[in-house]
Amino acid sequence: MKNFFWALVALLLPTMASAQFSVSGKITNELTGQPLAGATIILQSLQTKPSTVSGANGTYEFTGVNAGSYVLKVSYVGYMVTNKAFNLSSNTTLDVSLVPADFIADEVTVSATRASAKSPTAFTNLKKADIQKNNLGQDLPYLLNQTPSVVTTSDAGAGVGYTGLRIRGSDGTRINVTVNGIPLNDAESQGSFVYQPA
């Protein structure tokens, strides 16, 4: 009977040593208690650093985690980073409340320059009548074709489709186009694209 007991212990020992658990919880705002979706959670140990992101309701989960000592590191934009050290020996729930971070920066001044008759800048203001005179159903660059220092291009040669313009050699990403003071340039490529329905 004694030998049977020790044999059973010997068989169960590797299973107990390789036992794996789960770590789960919820990430919330400490002040309001609202869940924080998209928070980065890292489960740090000496061997591994698995990471995940909290879901829409602020929950997260790590599965198949070996027993041992860990540090749960939680970070989220606009909040202070939080670290929680713990020993894992069974399925564990760790809820974390993040504190909003104070960020004090210098004031930001946004200024713009609009060319006028006294500006040391070459510019051209086009009026509706000027554009109507050149409007033959072609794209915008061809409407500006007669403007000083403007060179227009068209892949098809007809002024419809893939057209572009250059001012004094600068390509479309370097040209600021505004319509009634509203920027037309694309925020990503800085180019100007106009959809002209058929």
C-alpha cells in the first residue's frame, strides 16, 4: 500500500508541476468606474511577457499560464501606468482601476497667413466668372490651366480622369488648395483630389 501511494504521487507530480491557470479581470477608470476598452495589459515574468488588449467592456483574460510570480502591467493613453505583483497558484481575477494622468503643456498658438496685396508672396485669386469661362467639363487642374506658373497634366490627355497640377515645379503634395477658405488637400497624402460626377 505504501508503494502504491508513492507511485501515485510520482505520477501526479508532473501534472501538478505543469498546472496552468488563467488570469482575468476588468480595467476601469478609477474616478467614474467606466470600463476602458483598448487598454494594454502585459503579464510580465522572468521567462515570458504575453500581452493582450481589454475588450469593449474592459475585460481581459490570459489562459494557460504556469504557476509562479508575475507582474501585471496595465497602460492606457491618458492614464498612469499601473503595476500589480502577484503569485499565481490558482485561477485569479485581478481588476485594475487606472488613474487619469495629469498633463500640463505649454499653450499652443495656431496662426495662419492669408496673402494680400501687401504680402511678399505671389498669389492668384480666381473668381467664379473666371472659372466659368474656362469650364469645358474638364477636371479642376484644367480649369486652372491659364493661371500663371501652373502646369497641368492628364494621363489620358483629355483633362478628365487622372489629372494633376504643378505650381512653379511643386507637385500636388506641396500645393495648398482652398475652396472658399476651406482646405481641399487630403489629410493623409496632402494631395488634392476632386470627384467630378459624370
